[in-house]
Amino acid sequence: MANHELLKLTANQVKEGGYNKAILAIGSCEAHGKHLAEGTDTIVSYKLSCMIADKVDGLLVLPPVTVGYSAHYDTFPFTISLGYDTVTQVIYDIIESVLRNGVNRIFLMNGHDGNIAPMEIASRKIKEKYPQAKIAALPAWWVTAGDLLPEGTFEVWNGLGHAGEGESSIAYYLFPEWCEKELATCVIPDKLPKYVEMKWDFAELTNTAQTGDATKATPEKGEKMTNVLVDAVVEAIKDLDSRNWDYTSTESTSKL
């Protein structure tokens, strides 16, 4: 496959590459149980971004954001966290840099729950200042994978959880060399209320830095997750490309 990673391209290769859009992986560095790499969120989102770029013409893979907002995980070793406002500004500044380089189509591939709100705010602020910017995002691939795969693919909690069945499976598939599968655990939060969200610190939910059932994870499930996620994003970007990233409504049922 051709190389589309900005970190590994010369200035000449970037100039001659014909890149008209970019993808940014946004991750974290924090404990993922005892069995997954601390950089799991970054590694997964970046590897998915590279796979997507292999299938989409003109897509440049930006250097990943390797540290996010993780203060809610800092009970466990060895969490590194940026402040909430800092993460927002980092994402904003990267997008603004891309725009200054003449690329106004950006896809945000998020790998960490703590980045969802900063990513949203940064995108909204960019759109206020740069209305020509086109920003698409996959904010929570771990939810999307469960939605895309057939019912019954996952055995527990539809694969959800921090370093749970789904995330552990995709890690086992994408980077087994950085996992210790024998240390996987199972913690299913069973006292959370329905329909409302608790704004928890992770240590209130688990004493293992892990939720969900990582003991049910397999690389085979991870391969299925990878395939459906890559295909879904590739399809979305190609659809946007076919319409010049024009997503305005074609009809209106009423006039203002």
C-alpha cells in the first residue's frame, strides 16, 4: 500500500500527493485494564485511519493526538491527561493548520470517550470562524461497531466497556504484541440507572481499570469490527466526495 502518513512523507511527497482531505486520529494514554496497551485509544484510531486512507484517494493521515482528556481515569496507572480546554484547543489548532494548508475537508477519528466533548466544541468553533470547513467525525467507534455487526457477535453488553469485549477484541487483532490477554477481567457495572447518565469517575465503576467482559474478547471479533468500521467510513467519505462534500438539503417542507 502507498504511504499516506504525514509523519513519514517528505514535503515534496506531500506536495505531489494530491491530498484534498485529511483524517485525524484522536486518542489517549491511560490504563486499559491490566491487559491492553496504555495507548490503545491512539493506536486503534490511528491504525483505522491508515486503513481508511489506503482505500480513499487523496486522504492524508495526520499525526495522531496521543494524549487526550483522561482525568476521570487518573486513579489508575499510568494516566496522562491534558486539560479539557487544552484538548479542545489542540484539536482546534490542528484543524486550523490543515485549513491553512489549503485542505478544508477533515475527518475526525476519535478513539476515547473523554475527547468527544472537546472534539465537538473545537469543530463548532472552527465552523464559526471558517464556514468553508467541512468536518465529519466518528466520535465513538466502539458504539458504531456494535451497531454495524450482526446481533449476537458479542456475548456481553453488546461488546461495550472500557477495555471490554469489543475494545479488547480489536486490540488483539490490530496489535496482539502489545497485549497481555491472560490478565483480562470482567466488570459489568450493574447499579447504573436507566435512561440517565451518571458523570462518574472511573474508579467508582471498577477497581481493575476495565469494564465489560474482556475475557470474551477474540481477535476474530476484532477483525470483524475493523472491517465494518473501515468500510463504513470509506463509504461515507466516498459518498461525500461524490457530492463535493455538499450535504445541504435539496428540499424544504416549509419556507421561512
